[in-house]
Amino acid sequence: MTRTADPAPAAVADRWSLVAVAGMLSFVAMLDMNIVNIALVDIARDLGTSARTAQWAVLGYQLPLVALLLPAGRLLDRAGVRPALLTAVGGFALAGAAAATAPWASWLIAARLVQGAFGAVLFVLMPVLAMRSVRPGLRGRAMSVPATLGPLGAVTGPALGGLLLDHLGWRAVFLVKLPVCLAAWVLARRHAPPGGRLGRPDPATLADAGLAGGAVAALLLALSLSPGSPAWLLLAVPAVPLTLWWLRGPGGRPVLAVLREGRTHGLHTAVLGLAAGFAAMHYLVALHLQRDEARSATATGLTVLCFPLAMGLAGPVGGRLADRFDARRVAAAGAGVTALGLTLLVPLGADWSLPAVGWRLALAGAGMGLYGGPVQALVMTGAPPGATATAGSAVQLARSLGFTLGPALAAAAWGLGGGGTGGTRTGLALAAAAACLAAGLIARPGRPAARPTAAA
């Protein structure tokens, strides 16, 4: 199958409305990964089901979203952006509405599975849409929009979910994203360039998606369920043969080619490591403030908000710096600032005052804002022509696995450290080490692959 070539830089007209669409969809897609967690008790009670079954309102979204990222990237490299975007946004919104009206648990889980499948398409489209909507000289700024708003959606999910749950009930948790989806759909329909079509996947593509999806689903299930019992980690064993089988097939070879030609192995590892460190920190700080320091939920939430607020302010700055200077240096500096903020949390002993924690979280958040857009631009611009969706799916998979892996590793480190302040220190040290590793990997440039040059 032939790839659809990316548009030539000279043919791109700046469409910041589509960059805004990418940011809006990044926010709601990441918001959906966390906002439902706080409503699980109410869902179980209202639908008359067990807590374990209600948990599938979260897993039912996360599993197809993460499992289908790589297959979706391969499919979208051969499809038009406009039809894929309109279909994915519409399907995501309709599935959310179906979840909000669920009369029983099986209906809710089915709707979330469908929503997660459309969410995978959105995750792949967001960086592609941002990159193709502006000139090369503005890509750092464009990439910073979804790269900043996505993690902001992840960290604001619990706070927004709690507010909706207290005043409007659990169904509002699924409905709150619909106005944003509607606005994004209207903007996309009005401003997305025409052309392209959605092809029907052939049996070989479906089989390839089954292998990749099965491997990622097995790993994600093991990580998600292991805090309840370590025996669930055995679910990850089938992921190894499925991954090897997939890598040797027609779906795995293009992904390996993208990583090899763009020399982005280190960048993808850095994205995974920094996402895991961020998620681990978020889990540990909230746990320690409420359980060990006896802080109220409101005080904890306001303190933790220092991270996303600083991240939101620094995100546009990182994009502008990447467009003006070297994107790799800006991304490495941002990761280094995040590592410094996380490292400064480790020596906190009895002095877990809210201001002391808050400014350290703000420092780490500012680093994440500086890092997000530039590292996304590095990955996407390093992709071979016609493979930007594959590159986008690979980096989104690394980030999603990091967000899932972080809390599991934090819980394990907390237990090994003896719980309490000692366990929190151990977990935060692990998070800081992951951020330091990420900064080093980004700062170390890979040797560019040899590519034919065009005649002057």
C-alpha cells in the first residue's frame, strides 16, 4: 500500500482555528481518562452493580484508546484528515451521550469501549492536525497547544469531576465534554481542507490491529489491576509473543522504520519516562497530603493545581522558544526543570507546608510546559514523508503508557519505602530519576538517517 504524502511546506496556509481544534480535542480526550474515576462509587450504586464492574467505565475507555493507537496511525497515514476528523469527533461525542444515558452497566461499558476506539483516532490526529495547519517555522507554537492542553485535561479531571458529581450527578461527567466536541466539529467542518476519504480496512489490517491491540491491552490490564493483587501482572506475559509477532508483520515494520529513520527511539523513551514521573508525582503528592498530612481535599486540590497552572503558562513560551531556537535544547531544558522540581520534593521531611509543596510543583509544571510542544515537534518533523500519523501514534502510545505506568510504579515504591513519609520519598525519588533520564535522552541527539537531498 502506498502512503499519502504530507503536504509540502509551501502549500500550507496557517489555520490556527484547526490548531485550536487539536487543543480542544486533546483536552477532552485526556480529561476522559481521569474524570470518570471519581464517579465510580455513584455509578455502581445507581446502576446496581459491583465496584469492580463499575471500574470498567474507566478501563472500557482506556483499553481501546491505548490498544488501537498504533493501528490507527497506520490507517490514518492513508486517509484524509477531514473525513477522519469529522467522523472521530462525531463518534466520540455520540458515544459520550450514550454513556450518559446508560440504564444499566453493560450499556455504559459498551458505550465507553466505542468512545475509546474513537478516542484513539483523535489522539493520533491531534499532532498531525497541529503540524499540518501551520508553516514549518510555527510548528513549535502549534505543537505546544495540544501538548499542553492534553496533560491539563488529565490533571483537572478529578477536580472538575468532583464538582459535577456534587451538583449534577454522575451522568454530567459524560455530558460535560459534548459542547467542546460540538464546537470542534463545527470548526473542523468549516476550516479543514477538503479531500481524502476513509477507506475500509482489509482483513490483514484488522489482524494486525488485533495483534498490536492485544499486546497493549494485556499490558494495560496488568498495570491497571495489579494494585489490587500482584498476580494480575501475569496478564502481561502474553504481550511479549504478541508484540514480537506484530513487529514481524506488515504493521510493525513501518513503525520500526519511523523510529529508525527519524532516530527518535530516545525521544519516545523520554516521553514515556517523563509521563510516568509526572503521573507518579501527582499520585504520591495527593496521597501524602490527604493521608499523612491530614489536609482537606480542597486544600490538596488547590495545591496540586500549581502544577497545571504553571504548565499552562509555560506551554506557549516553550513553543515560541522552539520556533526561534533549537527545539531539542528547549525540550531538554524543560525536562531538566521538571526533574529539578521533582527532585526538590524528595528532601521534604516534616515541612510539607502547602506553600513549600506548591512552588516546587509550579517549577516542575513550568518545565513540563516548556518541554511539551518542542518534543512533539521533534518527533513529528523527524518522521519520514507520509508517516506523520504513524509517528504521532507512537509518541501518543508512549505518553499513554507512561500515564498508566506511573501510578502503579508509585504505589509499588511507596510500599517498598515503608509507606508514610518514607514511602512518599522513595516514590518521588523514582519520579525524579525518570525525569532526569528523560532530560538526558532528549539532550543527546540521535544521528540523522541519510536521506536523499533534492536538487537546488
